[in-house]
Amino acid sequence: MNYDDVQAILACPGSSRDLTDPTLPRPIKGLTVEDVPGILVNMDAPGHSRQRRILRTAFTVQAAEQWRQSCRTLAHELLDPADGVIDLVAEYALPLASRMICQVLGVPTADYQQFHTWSTAFLSTNTASVQKRMEAYASFMAYVARLVDSHRANPSDDLLDELIGAHDDGDQLTETELVNIVFMIITAGHETTAMMISRGVFRLLLHPRQYQILVQDPALIPSAVEEILRYDGPGSPGLVRHATTTVKLPSGAVVPAGTVVLPHIAAANHDPQAFHCPERFDIRRYDEGADTRGHLGFGHGPHYCLGHAFARMELQEALRALTSRAPALRCAIPLEDVPWTSQEFTHKPMRLPVLLA
């Protein structure tokens, strides 16, 4: 599937994310993301458009920039006690993404390990763990409902309180919508970001010369992040779509109405008709002034990732701290021995032991 076809499917109004019909095919057996009702990623217009309008002011680039210094400070704090070998996944990527979502959203930091356990179980693709996924989802949603209740009773000054008060021409989110949105933000905000930090560093370890260029020229970090998102994003097979109408693609292929199709974002991001030498990892590809098509790492169209500005900011600061504190960063084991997940919806390093000096 080429770039233009994927982009067209993602943007097409007849490409539905509502797969609640149990007769439709599923990429994973048992409870999956597709089965969660009422969350943005599974909604179509007009309900999806309405919630996005209400939420838009909370997820701007300006809103993300307000948290950049906090993210920078946290990244350095996580590296401060590091001496010798650290597991970049467990000791850096995951706590950075998790603690940032706690700060931004207003979640007690002490709870992050618990919701990480729930989200990991929920995103598992092991068919033997269907019951475990259902239990994790129920526990997670109950926790989020209590969190929303707590913030309503004791408001502070964080994103959750902003979401509680968010409105568009007087139209506010319902309690159920709030719970669903917070569930989505917590899951995507720490799991996906942590995964991309780990995958991005792994990619740079495979290209040590490019890592050294970043050490010498930190101004290239935003470009490097975009190339990581193109080359290694989104780290999963993607989300399937149900064609509610017949869709003719730019390539001339036709997706008949009723078909369930997987728009493969990784394939689109490596389309040689869209990107020059797509299999070459090049941190300068998105440098200022470069004539490069935008990647689809955050999707496209109505479902373009709501938290893209926050994710970009965190990825940039994660790399900035590493390149300044660990200019000689290298893997502590052969890169081919790094273990990767095999029974989760996302594909990521399970451990990434690195030497900081």
C-alpha cells in the first residue's frame, strides 16, 4: 500500500473507525482497542468532530511548550543517578513518559506503575490473556472514573481540570466522555511516547555516526525526531478501517463497501514514490528548508493524533538530554540481542541496556 492510498483512506469520510459490529474481522481475538466504545479513536463524525472541537484548545503546540522545561528537568533528573549501564526502557523512556503524563494530566505520580501494568495487559495480543485484558480494562476505567470524581471535588490547575471545564459554544463533555478521553490520554500518552523514545534511541544506536552529529549539532534534534517518527513510527500494525462506502484510491485500486482494510502507515512512510531513498535513516531529512513530504507517524485526516505536539516535545527533550549527558552512548550488549515484544499490540524493545559513558 503506497503513501497516497494510505493518506486517502485515513482522510476518507467513508473510512469508519466504528468496528463494534461483532461480525467484522478483528486483528486480535478478545477485547481490543476496537471494542472500547465511546473513545475518540473509535468514533466517526459527527460525535468525533464534536469532541475534537471541545478538546482542541487543550492540545495546541503552545500548550505543549508550557511543559517543555518540566520535561527537560525530568529527563536530566532521570540521568543524574545513572552510573555505568542503565536500561533505557525501564529507567528512562518509561518513567519520563509516565511521569510527564502524570504531571500534565494531574495524576498522582505514585499511581503510574499501576496504570502501566493495566495498559500493558490491555495492549497484549496474547490470545491466552483475553480474560486478563478484560480485567485490566475494567480496573483501569474504574480508576479513571475515581480520578475524574476526585478532580471535580478538589480542582487544581492541570489538564484534567481543563478538560472538565472544556466547552465549545456551551457544549461540554459528559462524564462518560471525560472518562473515555482520560483513559485514552493516559494509555497513549505514556505507552506510545515511551515506545517511540526506545525505538528512536535503538535506531540511533544502529547509526552511531548520526548520533554523533546530534551530539555536535543539537539544532538537528527536531529533524531527527521527525525522521524517527517516519522511519520507526507508529510502532504497531496500525488501526483497521471499515469502508462504509466504496472507496476509489489514487492508485486506481477500489476498496468495496463493507471491506475492512488496514492502512499500513509504516509502508506509506517507506514508499519510494513519496520519499527519496526511504530505507536510508537520515536525521537531516526534515531539516529546516528540506523539501520532504510529511510522514504519517501521527496519522492523517480527522483522526490525526490529538497529542502530537506533546509527543514531539517529549521526544525532542529525551534526545536532547541523552546527547548532552551521554555523548558516547552505546549499547551494552550486541544490538541483535536486544529483546523485543512479541505479544503486544506495539513492537518495542523490552530492555535496552546502554552505557552512558
